[in-house]
Amino acid sequence: MPAHTPETPTVQALLDRLHSQADADITSTETPDIGIIMGSDSDLDIMSGAHEALEQLGFDEQTEFMTSPDARFTYETYVVSAHRTPQVLYAYGETAADRGIDVIIAGAGGKSADLPNMTASIAYPIPVIGVPVQEKSVDSVIGMPTGAPIVAVDAGKSHNAALSAVQILSREQDALKTRLENYHTELITDVAADSFRVHDIGVTSRADSDESSASHE
């Protein structure tokens, strides 16, 4: 079942794809572990932080549902508009579990950033991590009533959303736990290196060096 774009990329064609994948006889080790959705392709620049974080942790992007990449852990990405294509939103949320998705990262912008919230309700109990693409989207994303949970990060922090998604998966995947620990160790080591560098070079010497470099540009 290749994931190539059909000659006529209609909403119905997308619905058919999602439902046929949900009905496919395929194991969860071959399907995407994390689903990334966004309200518009204009959100891709912000949501690419999630892609970068996942790739740092050894995930591959899966574009062929029936042919998984070599990496054990994978993710997929779709544009799903809560307002323009609600039928796709419902189909994505309803088929997520049968398609092998374990965690969903949903990003949306504007004052009515409903995609993360609605996805969390439809895909329940699959955990959904909301990413407000803009600062004005924060209240909309986190504004869920009691009994309708959603995890959310700060505006634009899709990188953190991806880390949270992997943390969830790592509860049952020791390999991911190890990758997260190594990632954290690298961050700590970088801070230590910066501390030594700033202290040992000296703030005054550093300032003089920066001024010298600027004068030669």
C-alpha cells in the first residue's frame, strides 16, 4: 500500500487511505509509533522541531505505511484541518489506534486552535500532546474541561512535544529510555563545557576577542 499521492488527492481519497490502513493486517512494530498532525502546511516550520528531535533520537519518517524504514521507531506527518476538513480529523483520531499510533503530536495556530483538543477527545485514550503554533493559540490548546485530558507545551515548542512523546513510549521501550538518557547527558555535558569555557577564558578576554573579530569583518 504505497503512500504516494493519488492522481486526484481528494478528501475522500485521504479518508479511504486512513480506513484501509486501519483494516490492514500489519503488526504494530511495522507501523508509525508517533503521529504528527498540524492544521496547515504553514505550521510546518514550527512543527519541524518535532521532526528534528525525533531524528536525534533515532526515529525515521515513515511515508510508506506497509513498508517501514529500517529504524525500529518511526513517525508520520499529515495536515489535518479541524475547521476545513473535520471529517479527516475524525477519521485520523478514530483510526489512530488501529493504525498502530501510540502517541499523537498535534499543532495548530490562531485563536481557535481546536485541532489538538478535538484530536485528544476523538483519539482517547491515546495521549495527545498539543503544540500551540502561536502565542495566541496557548489558551485554546490548554482549555480542555475536566475529564478530557491533553498534554501541552509552550508556544512553538514542538521539540519538547517530541521529547514528551518519546518519554511516554520509553515506559515500555528500554531502547528509547537509553536514548533519552544519552540525550540528556549530552545536554548536561554541553553546559559543563560552556561553564569551563566562559570561566577559563574570562569574560573580559572573551569581550576583547569578540571586539577584535568584529573589527576584522
